[in-house]
Amino acid sequence: MTDPTHRALRLLTLLQGRRDWAGADLADRLGVSVRTLRRDVDRLRELGYPVEAQPGVDGGYRLAAGASLPPLVLDDDEAVALTVGLQTAASSAVAGMAEPSVRALAKVVPVLPARLRRRVDALRAMTVPAPAWSDGGPAVDPQVLVEVAQACRDTGRLGFRYSPAGGEPAERLVEPHRLVPLGRRWYLVAYDPERGGWRSFRLDRMTAVRGTGARFAPRPLPADDAAAFVRAGIDQFRSAHVVEAVVEAPGAVVRDRVGQWVRVEDDGADRCRVHLETDVLDWAALVLGAVRAEFTVVAPAELRERLAEWAARFQRSAEGGSVQGGSAQGG
């Protein structure tokens, strides 16, 4: 390998893939002399990559954490977001994602500057994972996530402006406990001293988030864990009927027709599943009718009964329309 640039990139990949390398092994992998290897290492250092050398005959090299993030075209927030996203993917149920996510984390985390590693550790330590039911939600400012996580970790009182659904924004001062992700929504579980009780807050509705510097003594949470507390609060406001149906049409077609009302999951090239929560089954029947494709109701059974009633009524209307149409022509 004679091109210095290609060789430097190859060297960087090798250093990221294993913690310690003997100099002779690296030189052999690159097909260069030990002297050329030293020049390549110096080139990486000039670019900002913290390569440590171990002296001696059997000395070698390792990629260490530096004072600043190496030039990966990432700012601090992006580096934190990347690491948190990889951690989430590493524990996800998506086939084939966990193992490469762990490999990527092994490359990223060792070279994170200490200040960024503290932010990532705060998010990881103060977050309670929970299986997602939500179909998505608005994005959360990474800085808000980090600020809240650090307050949870440090047991520091947190102030912010909160905009509840259908209510007026108000200033809140709470004792933060844990972060809980549900789907793409993030919730803060905290004790509200002013209201004398535990509350959960959606982070996308929080602005002007700030630590106050005041510490507090942690209180026992009135639930098995923070995720259970958030779910119990959400379940109070969930719709009475959770509808699922298999539609014999591509997901893209269904999204185009009724995507604003349902969550669509692809289930092959020409099939998808739709999910809808509603208090009125007639509304679910209207939405499924608007799909304009064959479908099978998976749940609830009450919807199948309602569709049977609709089908009988529509059939009677269609037969009556034919008779009237024939009489008009005969007259």
C-alpha cells in the first residue's frame, strides 16, 4: 500500500478495531516498514487522532481518548446523539442491528473526550428503557436530554417552562428522577414539590430547561420503576379501542390514502398492517373503508361485528337502489 492517504485511513480502521497493536503487526498489515508506520502514526496525530505509543522492543500503538473529538465532522451534540443512538440500537430487537451497533460503539466511545463521555454516561445511567408502543413523536433537543439527564444523575433541582396538551405554558421546578423513552417520545419522571406529587413530563414540551444548582434528597417512587409510572399515566388517557388490521395493499399506498389517521407497518411487498386507537368503532370502520383494498380485522372482535352490521345495511341499500333504478327506467 503506497498511497499515504489510503494507508492512513487503513491504519485508523485497524486502530479502531482493536485496543492494542504491536508495531510489527501493524506494519505487516499495512505492508510497510516500522519507520514508515511511525510516520503514518504522526500523520494521524497531526489530524487530531490521539494515538499512544508504547516504548520498547515489543512496543505498540493504541487509539486513546483525547482532549478533543477527532475530526469526524461531528459537533458535540451530534457525537452525543450518535453514541446514544448506537446504544439504543445495540439493545433493540431489530434483526441484525445489535452486533454492528456494539462494534461501532467500541470504536466511538474510547475516543470521546471526557466531557462528552460524561454527558453520554448521564443519559445512559439515568434512562430506564421500556418497549415502545408509540408510533412516533416530535424530536427532542439533544441539549435538553443531556441537561435533564445530568440533573437526574446529580440529584439537582430542575427548572423549565412546560406546555401541557390543551393548557397554558407554566414555569415548573421539580426534583428529577429518571428519563423514560417510549417510541420517539421522551418523558421525565420527577417529584413536583409545589403540587406535592409525582409527575411525568414530555421533553418535547419543555423549554428553557436549566439546572438551579440546588440539591435534594431522593424520594421513593410510588411505582415498580419509572417506566411503569409513565405507562400508568399514559394508559389513563388512551383510547378505548386498539384496532389492528391486515390490508392487502402496499404500505406506501395505504399511507397515501389514510396515513394521517393510522400507523402503517409494512408486511411484505403487497401487504401491510394498520394500527388505530379510537373511542368510536364507527370511525375505525370509515377509515378502513377508505383504504379501498381487502383487509382482515385482527382486533378487536367488536369491530368485526360492527363491520358485519355495516355490510348488511350497505347490501340492503344497494339492493334497494337497483330496484328503484329499474323502476325509473321502466316508467
